[in-house]
Amino acid sequence: MKVEPSWYLVLSALLFTIGVAGVLIRRNAIVLFMCVELMLNSVNLSFIAFSKLNGDLNGQILSFFVMVVAAAEVVVGLGILVAIFRKRSSTSVDDVNLLKG
Amino acid sequence: MTALHAGTVLAATTSAQRAELIFFIVLAPLSVVTALGMVLNRHAVYSALLLVVNFFCLAAFYVFLQAQFLAAVQVIVYAGAVMVLFLFVLMLLGISREDVLRETIRGQRPAAAILVVLLLAGTMWALFAHPFSGPGVDLTRVANNDNVRAIGQLLFTRYVFAFETTGLLLVVAAVGALVLAKRHMRARARGGATREAAAPQGAAREEEPVP
């Protein structure tokens, strides 16, 4: 019995689902960002598992680009979060309701 | 002699596979548990620390999937830089109190649970109905026994435009974060005694140079 690359795909699907659940359930914007990071990481894991499965390094390259974009996203997102916190002194996404009809 | 060599190679591969199996059995539940703990924990700092453990688990998986370079990048960029940034913001905003857990939108939690179960069922169906079976390819041969060199060669030949674009993206992100922080510093410096009168004007005037 040995570890198949498809096991990593199942694990990646589980982690992605947990991240989605976090985004849907939690209200704290920082925790929301962490859940988004979890989802991006699970997608990276599936990219790398597919890379192993197909013997193709392009999956690893794509995973690398996902990491770069995630880093940029975190920088800008946390900047916006700090700006919102200074205006509203809250990080709950439900308090940012200016567009509410 | 060749039979002996083949036998030792076979033994070596099986022991490596056994090690991978043991690590997977330990680390896969650990990563799922830390992810669940991150979602369910009410303290954001504990969530961040659990996420760090999760990132280290993923880095170990990357090593077993023969992505050594990405395992190093995962530890340096995610477990290092990104999580330090998260913790900095947590400390900066001083969120030591627990998260409010009341529902503000009626029926959101049940709807979320249903959607999550549907998503999990859909992905599992996709994975098990059309199974991606196969032992996988030994990437050391594809990468010519040097993962970092192979990735570098791909990155600077076929993907050089995308690589430069991500550099531009990072510059834009850094400048954007700076602008977001600096606008508030200026607004705060201008505020004070005449804050009520000056703030709308100042805010309107500061919007102009940004685009």
C-alpha cells in the first residue's frame, strides 16, 4: 500500500471545502482572508498533485504564480482592512454595509 | 550483481513509499484538523497559528510530491511572510476579544452548511466517478534530477512574460498598500480641532492624485 497522487486530490478537495465553509460562516474579515489563503493553498496542492500525476512541471509553475498572486492579494487586502478598521473600528464584514439597499 | 542492485533499489523505494505513507497518515488528518480548528476557533490569533501548522503540513506534502522548490517557497512565503503579516495586522488592530457569533443575515448558517455539503459532494463525486488513478510519474527524471533548475528554466523561457507580469503585480500591490496606509496618515495629521470642517474637503481633495 502506497500513497497515490489521487489521495492528495481528495485531501485538497477537503481543505478547499473547509475554506469555503469558513468564508461563508465567519464574519471577521481577517479570518476570512485566512480562509481564502487556505483555499488557494488547497488549489496549489491539487496543482502539484496533478503535476506529479502527469509528470509535467507546468503545474508547479502555475502553483508558483498562484503563490505570488496570493501574496499580492494579502498585502492589498490587509491594507484595505486596516483602512476600514480606522474608519469603523471593526473588522466584521457585516459592518461594512454602505452599499446595502 | 544487477539483480542485487535492483533488489536494493526496490527495497529503497518501498521504504521511501512506507515513509510517505506514514507521513501522509499523520499529516493529512493533522492538516484537516488544523483547517477545521482555524475555521471554528473564535480567537483570530489561534486561527493564524493553526493556519501556520497547516502550511507546514502542505510543505511536507509538496516534498513528497517532488516539488522541493515549492516546499521551500511555501515555508518562506506563506509560513514566513504572509502569516507574519497576518499576525502584524492582528496585533495592530488589537483584536484580543472574541468574534461575534450572532447571525446578522437570517438563515445564513443553514444555507452555508447546505452549500458546503453540496460542494463537498460535487467534488468527491468528480474525484471518485472519474478517478485520477495511477502511481504518478517520477518527476526527478522529468526535472533531470534538479527541481529548482528545471523550474527556473521553465520560468525564464516559456513563462518569462508571466514572470515579469507578476513582478509588476507585486510592485503595484506594494504601492497600493503604501497609498492605503499613507492617506490615513495624512488625514490624521490634518485632523484635530477643525476635523469636522476639514475632513470632507480633505478627503475629496485627496481622492484626486490617487488615480
